Amino acid sequence: MLLVVDNGSVYTGSIIECLKEIKADHKRVAFDKITEQDIENSRYIVLSGRTRNDPLMNMTNSKLIRYALAEKKPLLGICYGAEILAITLGGTIRKMEQPRHGIHEATVLKENFLCSGKLKVFESHSYKVSALDSCFDTIASSDACKFEMFQYRDQNIFGTQFHPEMSEDGKRLLKNFTSAKN
């Protein structure tokens, strides 16, 4: 089962619709309602975006990131999920000069099983990952975000600054993620 951690993003419903389209077994749980059983029963974890900052949300998502690392479970952090992934493991974020919204192009820089080439991605954010720890590899970048997509070492732990649930290229990425091996 894929555990979708709902951090209050307006796009979480679109993640669920995408997972239904690709017939991925999933469970949506609000960040403050997750149980140990939800975590243990998950094969994959997706961290959604958010609309507001919340210390409990940050602690819960950081805990899930550390759990995924320890248990070698595939994890995909989307927008805020990517930002908290970076922060939890030594990176930083910063406010952008201009908010980014709509379809933009990202270029894949490193071979991976999720995507390749040029991607049309949907962005909706005013913060971005500004630095990554050396434990990460940059997978894709764009003219506004150096770290559009990144991966933790050789594990199936990824962050996307963009919202894959909102574009066709992104939906293919989500489908490929659901086939990741633990």
C-alpha cells in the first residue's frame, strides 16, 4: 500500500485521482492522524505539499523521512514534501523572488527510472530548495529551480519541487514511482 501523507495541499486530491487512474493501492491520511499501523503497512510513502507552516507537520514528516531511510522504503516528497526532505537531511530552502505557478520545463540531468529528457511539470510554490547535502544527487533542474528533482544516494527516496500529479509527464513519474523496489 502507498501511504499518502496529506499535509493540507490543495493538490492532494489530484494525487489521489492520479493514483486511482494508475490503479495504485493507496491510503490518504492527514499528517496529524497517522498511526504506527499506517506507517508499518505502507510499502511506499508520498509526502504532499502544504498550504501553511505547522511545527507538528514538520516533525511528523521528518520522522517519516527517517523511517523510510532506515527501512529502505520508497518515498516521494512533493513540493513541501521535497523541501522537508532536504531540510531533514541537511539542506536549506529559501523564498523565491517571484512565486512560480503553472506548467514549466525541467531538464533531467541524471539517468533514473522515474523520468528522462525534458519534462513539462506543474509548479505552484513561493519557496524552493536552495542547497542540498552531499547525500543527494540532483536529478532535474529548471531555469528557476536548480533542484527541481533530487534523490537520496542510490535509494528510492526522491523529492520533486514540482507537482507531478498535475501534468502528464508528472503522472508517468508517479506511475514509475509506484513500481519502485524496496
